[in-house]
Amino acid sequence: MPRQLRKVKDTPELRVFDATVRDYNTAEARLFKLRDKLVEDAIAAIRAGLSIAEAARRSGYSREHLSRLYADANKRDGWVKPPEQTD
């Protein structure tokens, strides 16, 4: 019989455990959203002139990983670095 179909006596410990599981799942979902936002914000900062190495240092990602995410985002968005203006 699958584990979730077994009858379990409802106890205070079980209710506390279930509440902790719900809290953990909520925090995990929020963490996934924040991780996506962190990557998008890092890419925006790099496009605005921040170096990949500095963005990696601030975000906690490796430079190589962030560089790969940046390249993938540029392909996805069709973004091309504007030419530098010389006066």
C-alpha cells in the first residue's frame, strides 16, 4: 500500500510536522523565485556595465556559470552589446 494512503493517527507531533513541511515548501518556492530574479538582475547589471566577475562575486555564482547564463540570455533575448562611443 502506498505510504500516503496509510492511516496515521493524528497527533500533535504530526500536526507540527505537517506545518513544518508546509512552511518548508513555501520557503522553497520563494527561494526558486528569488533565484530566478537574482539571475535576471545579474544579467541586467552586466548589460549595464558591471563585469561578469564582479556580478559573480556579489551573487555567489561562479564566473563561468554566470557567463554561461549571460550568454544564454543574450541569445534568448537577441541582445547585442551596443558599440562603444568614442569622442
